[in-house]
Amino acid sequence: MPLLPVIPCVSSTIPLIPPAQGDVDLLLMAAECSGDELGARLIEGLLKIRPREKIYAIGGRNMARVAPHFLFDLTEHAALGFWEVLRNGRFFYKYYQDVIRWIDNHRPKRICLIDSPALHLRVARALCERKISLKGGGTVSLYYYVAPQVWAWKASRRFAMAKDLDALAVLFPFESKVFADTTLPVTFTGHPFLAPDHKSPIHYEKNQTIFLLPGSRRQNIRCIFPTMLEAFAEMQKSDDWSAVCIHPTETIRELLEAELRKFPKISPKIQLIPMDEARKNPIGGRLALVSSGTMSFQCALEGIPGVVIYKTSPLTHWIGQQLIKIPFLALANIILGYECYREYIQGAARADVIARQLLMLINARSEFNAVSAELRQCFQAGVCNAVKWLST
């Protein structure tokens, strides 16, 4: 992901409200839906041990629900990919200006930047250059939660991170070694999906339901969901299947519905369920057709057979091919080092091929149970709770 493009200065439009009263103990910042979920967990955990903590948040609906002071919903503007970031550059530049100004004016004691390195590493650099952060000679401590994938591309970022950040928390056990040649303090906190209190929204069930999980970003819906629907239509030729698509926000639901209207023959067989509802009443399914993001890892942990599909704009795909130096995109495949989930990328993501592969996995539950067990074994090393990390 590139840094934000250089755009001429524009007037402030982002409504970042001032602190209600007194100092700001902590500002958490998330720019997309998975980061919003992580931020909400952190806030809930921190308030249990420090109920009077003055916590402010920028994120999405989950952080808005639990944060004592919520500033702005940034997840509605989430963008992934080179062309997508450029296309939304004017908005992000406005936001970038406003958030730096807010931090400069109100000087939170700590800031926790969650994922989204294209935006948040730029914020960290600016805070250092303007002598606001500790590393720049100021007073604000910078924590970073969820390391950028320096092991996949642009590895030199780790040295810039060491110059700007005070602490980094990583989710995967192999990531600590990646930063071993820097001065940045790195803590392996483990993945929240493996926390004792985590409730998965999905689980395996031997039924006739397929999970269609295209992701939480607008461009994922536009690029990936139509192919998923075509593959589902192909599967209907061999048997009677139903499908479930879990969505994080009403905005994403509207986009899903717009795509479903293009497939009137199969749309009655597809149910759209909010993530909040699925968390309360987990849904069972036999197969999964999932994008390469967070939910592919959740499927793997639950031992649900399936395949991974990834499609994006031609420009983003071409640039990614030049920069990304790892053989896989799905997290489970990356962690285990082999293609336990078959990946269909860009032109290879053909509906007929995907449908045939899914049908071959109908009775592959034991194989994917083994994948789940192997993944869980990888996380048995000593894990520091993320709340504990952020509270020290």
C-alpha cells in the first residue's frame, strides 16, 4: 500500500470534536472494519482495569459503541489498493490534516494506531517530525497494534517504524523475528480470534449452506462478490444449496444487495446477516468461499473447508505482483507455509473452476480440522494480552 498521495492543501471538513474535559489519556485510531473490532476489544479491556481512563477513539461502529468519547467514523471510507487510495486521496488528505491538528492541540498521553499502515505510519512520521511524539522530542507515546506485512513487501519500513514508534504489538508468532534487527520493542500478543472470550460468528455444520465472505471494503464487494455469486450459481446446477453472507455495516449490506439484484435467480437462496447478529448466534455452514482477509483466518481456525478468491483493479494487481514477494495471500497459507486453502487470484478466479473445487471439498472436514489444529499449535508460545501491552 502506498503512502497517501501529495495533494494541495484543502479546507478542514472532518468533525473531530474537542475533548469533553481535561486531558486525553488515550486515543485509539482504526481505519477499517477489522481494526475497529480490535479497537473495541482493547477499549473494553482497558475500561475494566481503568474505568476512569479518558479514552477517545476514531474507528467504526464497534468502537463507537464502547468508547467513552468517539470522534469520527473512518471505516466508512476504508480503501485498499493503489488505485483505490489514489481515488480517495482528497478525503484522506483532509482527514490527515485534521487528525494531526487535533493531536497537536490536545496532546493525548498515548496513541494506539491500529493496522492500516498506509495512513497510520504517515501519521506517526508527521507526529515525530513536528516534535509531538516521544521519538520526536514531544510528550505523546505512540503504540502500534497489528504490524504491517513487512515480511511480504517493503521490508525497509521496519527501520522507519523503529524511528517513529515506541512499541509494536504483533498478532503472529513469526513476526517478532522480522523486527529483530531494529531497536523497536516488539511484543507478540497473539491473535484475538484465539482469545478465550472470542466468539466466532461461524462454525462448521454438515448442511447445505455455503459461506460467501467477500470482505468488508467497498472494492471487495465490487470486484469479488460477483464472482462468488457466479460460482454459487454454478453449484446450484449440481445440488440445492443455500448461502450466508455476513456483513459488518449497513453500507456494505447495501452494496451486497445491489450486486444480488443482478442475480435474481439465486438471490432468494442467499441470506445477508449482520456481523453483530452472527456473533450472538453463530451460523453453521459446510463450505466457505472467502476473500484473503481476516475471515479466511477465521474459517481456517473453525476447520471449514473452502477456497480463497482475490480480485482487484488491474493496476493494483500489477503493482502488487511487482512488490509482493510471498507465495500466498491467505493468512492460514502464509502461517503454515503451504496452500491448505486453494487460492484463485485475478484471472484465475473463474466461477466454473471455483465451483468444481468447492464441490470436491464437501467431505473434506477431517483435512481442514487438521489445518485448524496445526494453526492453533502455532500460537501456543507465550502470549501477552494486548490490553496488558497497551496499559504498560
